Amino acid sequence: MNFTPELPFDGGRVRPMTYDDVDALFAIYQHPEIPGQHVPDNKDNLTRMVDLSVQMAATQRGMMWLLEVGSDDNYEVQGMVSAYDWQPSQLRTMLRVDGLPQLSAEHRAAALNTCLEFMSGKYHLRNFGYQWIAGQDEALKTLLQDCGFSLCATLRDGWRTGTETFADVVQFHKLLDVAKPVPGRLGEQDNPGQNLDKSFADKNGGGAA
């Protein structure tokens, strides 16, 4: 079953991970953006991340996309987008983008917004968070604000960077001004559940999923 969609954006796309992407994931994690993030020395361990990306999406605990820049059949992997700490009952999730040094701010913002819009439309999420860790690129805070995120709180020494060292966490949130979904019986709405290939539209006279 298909749990994670391929989504285009201006200048690229995000898509599900496969085992063929292990080398690309290994390259991304050789350039950690977050202070204290461990640099892996064994790419074989990253195969588990591919499995985890499927399991998280299937159980609505998170979602991970590979971020590619380009067009048509000429794409270059430049990062990944993650949605984690997903709490469907509270219509809330956290977002994160990890990128190679060549990933531009424009493509980072476009991929972030594309994934946010998908999760809002598909799962009715309304509260999106993003954590900036002291030591990351300062330009990321401006990018988040340009994407509609607001600075809500600062957690002092909220991120461990070493055995005895910590960094502040700056918490951003984007609250969507949309009505909560109205519960319905199974089959009343198009494309219910998390399976992107499943739809009851044909049986109930609804539109295309």
C-alpha cells in the first residue's frame, strides 16, 4: 500500500524513500545542520530509516520524504523532509528539513510548504511546529517566518549537544485558521484512512481522490 506520496514543487519534488537511496541519505547526514548531531560512519544502518519511514506513515506516527531538486528525469537529491511527533488526536505535528550545503533557501521553503499543505489537506492537521537549535544557520529563522511560522517560545538548554553541553531550542509554530473536520461514517468521505491508493469515491458518488 502507498502511504507516502510523491509531491511536486516549483523546482523539484519530494518523494518516498527506497533502499536505493541509502547512499544519498548517508551523504546528507555527513553534513549535520543541528549541533551535536551524530555523523554516521556505517551507511548500512540507514536501511532501517527506509523501513522506519514506511512504518511511521502507516501508523500515523510520522512521515519522511527525500527532497530532490530538478525537473523531469533530471533530479538531484539535496535533502529530506521529516514530519515527526505526529499527534492525530490533537491535529499536530513537528516538521524538519535536513539539507546538503547546496540546498537553496527557496527550494527548502518550497518543499516544507508542500509537505505542510499535503498533511493539512489529507490529515486535517492544523498546528505545525519547527524547532530551531542554537548553532544552526540564523537564516533558517527568517525562512520559517517567511513561511508563516511564528516564534512562540525558547527552551533554555533544551537540546543536548554533548555529554555535558546543551543548546537553546527556539520553538516556531504555524496555526492554520481552518475549521476542525466533521466526523462521518466510514465511506462517507473520499479517500479515508492513511492509504493514499484507497478511495470510496466511486461507491458513494464523490469526486476523484
